[in-house]
Amino acid sequence: MRNYSRVITALDVEDYAKAKSFVDKLYPQVKVFKVGLQLFTSCGPKIIRYKKGAGVFLDLKFFDIPNTVANAIRQGVRLKTRMMTLHINGGEEMLAAALEAAQEESRRLKIKRPLLLGVTVLTSQKARPRAVLSLARSGLSCGLDGVVCSAKEAALLRSRIKQKFIIVTPGIRLKGAIADDQKRTAQASQAFACGADFIVVGRPLLKAADPLRALKELI
């Protein structure tokens, strides 16, 4: 049961009503819900405001010029998100601008700063562990709070990077389940054993007849 708080449910659905339904079914067992590109494009901040007592992981993977990303991060702070993602490949200047914007806006609003997480290599792609390690080091050196990577690289990062940082691991599947479009998947227990702080789970819960039962099976 203690691992429920480490599960982020990905609300990868097409509209507000479906997203709201999954929040109602899974909260308070699930404490954080991911809002990604599909849902945010569909209904924008409306779904972020409907979160009950849960936190929001705004997973828009910002990757643009520093000024644009900084302004987007400010908006994310105003929505009181708990976590946001940026592509580490956006470069040092972009990451620094994002961090500065998050700090300034949080101080202005007198709220806790959201965690800024760097995306290394998408789990739908093949990746060389050394490349993921290099990206992680680059992002953390810029002041990011953590990284997003698959379980296959999490253990390597924990062993090679000697500082405190957060790992969020997507691509989680039940044992024997199909991987869909994911290349680097793992079971929840494997991800936690490799050093993940949080796991992101979407389709195994969204496609289940009983999402709460599926969550219990997953954990």
C-alpha cells in the first residue's frame, strides 16, 4: 500500500469528462495525476483545476527558445502544479531560464516551487545507457530536480550520479502485458528496485475494466 503514493496516473484521454472520471475513481489512492499533450490540448487548465487534493504532473516536455519556455513555466507555477517536464536537449540556457522563472514566480506567489524534471530519451525510443547518463548529468548540473528515464537506465544513474535527485519512470506494464508503442518497459517492482521514486502508469489503468483493482495488481 505504501507505494500508492509513488504512482502517477497518466490521464492520456481525449476529454475533460473522461479525465475527471479517472480522477474520481483513483483518488485518494493515487496522489498525482499526469496531464500531457493530448489532454492539455483538449481542455487546457480546466482539468488541472479539477484535481481534488491530488497533485498535477504537467508533462508538456517544454522544448523551445529560453524566453518562451520560461514564460510557459511561469504559467505552470500559477496553476500550482507539482511537477513539470522539459527536454534536456533544449540546452543549458533554456534549462537555466526555466529554473529561474519557476523560482521567481513561486517566490512571488509565496508557494512551493514545482519540481522541474528533465526528459532524457523517450521510452518509445531505443537508447544507449551512456547517452541517457550524459543527458541526466547535463540536466542536473543546470539545477533540475530530477529526470525522466526508463527503469533500464535508472539503476545506472543511481550508481553513477552521487547527488540527490528524483527519477520518474514511465513505460510501466503488468507482467506479460503487451508493450504497445513502448521500447523500454518494466514492471512496477522492477522500476522501484532500480531506483525510481515515481512511476507513471497510463494504459494499464485506463484500459482496465476496474482501474482501482488494476492499480492494486500493479503494486
